[in-house]
Amino acid sequence: MQWVLFTDRDCGLLSSIFEENGVEKICVYIERPVEGGFIDATCILPDYIRQNNGFSDEEIKEFQDILEKGSLVIYKFARQGVF
């Protein structure tokens, strides 16, 4: 697993590629520190956001956009063992 910076205040943890029902997938966990803890969202590429615990709808749309536009690069680097 590898930590990456998504925005100036949000971090993400990316898993290695795993296979589920014949489909290659990557788990992406996004979190932001807030007073008293964290808010987070989890998605499984290529399905995108699966669980949201505290982000606004607008923030989730922003993450969705980042993941959609970057999914090919995320998979490429994961296959090369960069993550």
C-alpha cells in the first residue's frame, strides 16, 4: 500500500491490484484530518466511490473526477509496482 496526496489537505491510500470476479481492482481510501479525528471515503476502482463518511457531495464529485481521469495511470503504476 502507498500513501498519496490527492489535494492540499486530503491523503489517499492505494492498495495493490487484486482480482475479484475476473476484474482487476484497486482499493482507494481517502481521508482528511478534522478536529477530533478523520473523515474518509473508500472506493474500489473501477467502481469508484463505495462509502463516504463525512465528505460533502461536491468533494465526492471532485474525488470521483480525480479517480476517473487518473485510473489508467493508477493501474499502470500499480502493475509496475510503484504503489
